[in-house]
Amino acid sequence: MRFLRSHRTLATILVFVLAYVVIKVLSTVPLVGGQPLMNRYYVQLLALVGINIVMTVSLGMVNGFTGQFSIGHAGFMAVGAYTSALITTVWLHVGTSNPWVGYPVFVLAIIAGGVVAAGAGYLVGAPSLRLKGDYLAIVTLSANELIRTVIRVTPVLGGPRGLGGIPRFTNLEVIFVFTIVSVVLMRNYVFSSHGRSMKAVRDSEIAAEASGINTTQQKVLVFVFSAFFAGISGGVFAHLLQFIHPDNFSFVKSLEYLIYLYVGGSMSLSGAIVGPAIFTLLPELLRNLQQWRLVVYPLVLILTMIFRTEGIMGLKEFSFILIPQRQQKGADA
Amino acid sequence: MALLEIEHLTEFFGGLRAVSDFNIRLEHGEIVGLIGPNGAGKTTVFNVITGVYRPTQGTIVFDGQSIVGKKTHQITQLGIARTFQTIRLFSQSSVIDNIKIAYHFRMPYGNMDSFLHTRKYWEGERMVDDYAIDLLRIFHLDQQADNVSGSLPYGAQRRLEIARALATKPKLLILDEPAAGMNPAEADELMTMIRWLRDQFDLTILLIEHQMRVVMGVCERIKVMDFGETICEGVPEYVRNDPRVCEAYLGKGA
């Protein structure tokens, strides 16, 4: 098969399978006093890492690789979360008791959430991406708050009380498959002719147009794809926490993803993976510091901005991210 | 039939008439120069041809069809490629990616192939790799193919910009001050290259240039502009000896 063509790809797959097995064993086999080493809380933390990685990588497609400035990514997450919860919980009342019915519905529901979020992305992106400059930031910010407000006043979505009783479909397997598949798909896109066009738009929109690229179309497409993945993440998020509230998806949430992205490195997929991983796990590792934890958070951000303005990863990528490129055919001829 | 035919082109910026009643006919295979003092409207003409600005008045017919009102990328896809007065490379992309980007609109695979890396993707990538490296070799840039293009020396960046324009497979190449910042030896090399490119790639070339040596050396026909008006047109010897041209450049004699 194509994707197994290099040993490096094979090694990467093996590492992920191994990681899954280790985590699965640690979280199910009782080791210490009848309790597994990793309790439910740690599994949930890991799930949040996965969700935040997909959110940040999808934001990086727009902000890092295409050079636009979207600051309302949580709005699309909300659209996905509420759409999928509406399908599984309000309309179909599926539960985890019968996984043969539940999981297909769940998968279809989160994909539906992604599609609706992509539609919202098109409505937001199509008019504002035609313009150059900061318009996208203003429009995405307003769209984020608009979506949140609409949810607040919609009774079927729970209104200001939030929507509860969502079945917990998101387990370790779902998180692994969702995170890896999403990141691989976006990685593939970045390493393609379309991905090169995105970077061209970032570097010089005028030159990109003069090179025959329909820059408006490319920007809108990337924005829609990005909203799609944010919608999927929202669906997975809703079925992890089992309760969603409009305020979960406020501008502050969008800001968090921006921080993850720019600390990790906006122009690198690896950075968009490292950033959310650090910021989701760091507060837990620093649990002993109690309220001083909240000081560490901005401190990391400030230090990054001073010493590594391009983020932790800069322009570098982990080798497992990269696609095996051109055989040096004739490059040395 | 002329490859490019512009008639009565006028461009206003608010109340300022940047170009007035500009006419040009480019026959297939010609090398034509557009000269004039700063602010004469040369770059504006280029920007109108490439669709950056819409002409206030006038017609532009390229290869038998009107291109007025078309977007820049559509005009490029029809076969007009350009370089810029100040170099505009995709500076954070590698040298070879700069070429591949210009090939994007010919790429035979779509968005879904990009997401899934299908067989079509791999075929397309292999093809564009070969195409790009062959093109880079012509411009002696193949050794630097994987370097970041922003790190290239100035002369190499100029060459890469021309190579990128050629990667769109144009019929008409328009060069905005290709010899800017070049020393006489580099300019000589450029002149040889421009003529060679015309023959090799079957091009028609329109260029703006301030270095008279280059303009006189390479162009078969020259058009002189001043304050948006065409003041003189003809073969280099004729233009060189025209008093109006001297006046435009040097001012009126006492």
C-alpha cells in the first residue's frame, strides 16, 4: 500500500499503536490497589490534548500557512458540538448501551457537525476573504460571538442553561482515530500543490495571483476546511464532556487556541501539535504550585514572544510529519 | 494577427491621468521595450495588462480575446506572465516550490487528492518535480533547489523570478525592470538570456527598463512614455536620436 512505502511511515504507525496499547493497559488493568494507574481523569486529559491538537492544527491552516488572521475558531467548534449533540441527544436519543447503533450514529453526527460548521465557515469566509487586511479578524470575532448568542437564545439547544445528558461516546479509541486521521489529512493537504499555494498566498498575494493562483478561492477553501475540522472537534468534545454550554465557546476559548498556535509555532504543523500538548498538560504537571499555575501560563507566552518569536518549533517539522520527497533525480547531474 | 493589441487605453487614478490614449501592437516573437522617466505610467500599463487595475477606457485584446475585466490569475492562465519591479518571490518557500506554485493551475489533481494523497497526487507530484528541476537547470538554479528562496543572492532571485514566470508556460512575458540593480556584466548576461528565452520558449517579450544599454541592446522596438503620453516610438537608433526623448529625460536645453 502507498502509505506504507517507506520504513519511516511504518515506524511511525508502530509508535502510535504502541502508545495506544500502553495507554490502554495503564488505564484498564488494575495495578495499584485495584485501581488502574491512569484513572478516568487522565484519560479525559489525554482526550482534551487530542481535541486541542486538531483545533490548533486546523487554525494553523488558516493563520499559519495561509497567513490570514482568524480569531473566532471556537465559534465553529460550537456549531459542530451543538449540531452533533442535537442529532445524538435531542433527536435520536441514542445511548452508549447499544454501541452497534450508537457509534454509527455518533460518527455520522460528528461528520454532520463538521459539514454544518464548514457551511458556517463558508458564510463567514466568502465575503470577508475577498478583502485584504484585518477584515477577517473582525468578522470572525463577531461571528464567534454571534454563534454563541444565537445558541443562548435557542431553547432546543438548551439556551443559557446549556445542553446536558449527551452520551459519552468519546473514548480512547475514538480520540486516537480522530486525532491521527484529522492531523494526517491536514498534513497531506499542506504537503500538496494546494498547500504550496496557501504558502504562496501568505508570502505574496500579488505574486500568487500573477502565478495563476485563484487566491480568493484558495483562501475560502482553506477556511472552509479549517471550519470543518473545528466542527468535528466540537462534536468529539461534546461527547467527551457530556455537557456543553454556550460560554464554553466564547472568544476566550478562541484566544486559547491562538495562544497554543503561536507558542507552538504557527508556520509548522509540529508546532501546532506541540503547543496545545504543552498547554493542556502543563497545568496538570504543575498541580503542586496551586494558584501559581496561572502565572506560569502567561510566563511561557511572554518568554516565547521574547526568545522565539516564530514559536517553539519555528519552521521546523518533526521528521514523522514530513512526506518522503523527490528522489534526487538529476539534482546532482 | 497581433498577439497583444491595446487601443486607446486610458487610466485615471481619481483626477490623475496616469496613462492617456496608449496604443500598442505586439507581433508574435517581438521584443519590445517601454521606457520613460519615473512616473511616466509604464508600470501602470503593466498593471492594467495583468488585470491588477481595470482600464478606465480602452480595449486590450490578447490572442484574439478581450481581457478587460478579467482577474489577474485568469489573465496569467491565458498566457501572460510577469515579473515585478521589486522582487516578489515566495520567500519562505524553497526554490523548487516557487516553480511548482506557478504550475499549480495546471496540476491535474484536486482538493480531495491532496487530502488523501491518492495515486493521482503522486503522479502529479512526480511530474511537477521533473518539470521544475528541468526548468531550474536552465537557469542554473538546480543546485539550490531545496534552499529557501529568500536566502538566494540577488541575481539568482531575479533569475528565479523569470523562471517562475516561465513555469506558467506563457505566450507573452512582461518584465518590469529586469536589470534593476545589476552590474554591467550581469546585465550583458541578462540580455543574452532574454534573446535566448524568446527563441527557446517561443515568447513575445515586453519589458520596462531604465538601463539604456539593455534597452538599446535587446529591444527591436521601443516605446517612450512621459506623463502618461506616448511621445516616441520606433527602432532603437531612431528613439536614441529623437529630441523629444532627450528632453523628457534630461529637460529642455537652455
